[in-house]
Amino acid sequence: MGQSFSCAARKITRSVSSIFMGQVEECGNIDKMGQMEVTPFVFKRTGSMYFDEDGDLAHEFYEEVVDESGRTMRRKLKNLKPQGDVALTIPRLNVDFPVVMCEFPYSR
């Protein structure tokens, strides 16, 4: 019981660097050698645009409303579906990647 709890606690409290670098972790008979568990690249992002009922894609939708004072444009907020995930043309580095990419010499 104590062995399995410490193993579970170790997995929960694992640092971000161990997620990327795959540090050696021993739990009972399980041994993991230093392998990349997660890629440091991001290939998709969440889209910021919406689809309306007609299938048009835009950041905002407006509809023309006629009232006593004339015509006005009202922002449409109902019946919009989010765009979803968008593939990136060039993969980006994950912001949580804990490695120094380039180090400049420090001199005074």
C-alpha cells in the first residue's frame, strides 16, 4: 500500500522537465530510461473564428435591424460554432519547454 502510494505521489508531483525529458523513474518493476515522452513542438492551435448558420467563417457577425429610428447593426451572438483546431503551417515550440535554446556569453 505504501509503495503504490509513493509511486502515485511521485507521478503526480513530477516536474515539467521530467515530462519532456523522460527522467528515470522506478515504481516496482517499471523502469523508464531517458526517452522523449512528449514532443516539444505544437502542431495545432485553437481557432479564434466562428461559423454561422450559412457556413461563413469570421471573427464577428452582425445583422441589420430595422427599427423606428432607422437601421442599425447588431452583433450576432447566437447559433455560432467555434472553428476548432487549426493546423499550423510551421510547428512552434511549446511554451512549457524547459530548455535554453541559445546562450550568449556574459561579459561586462
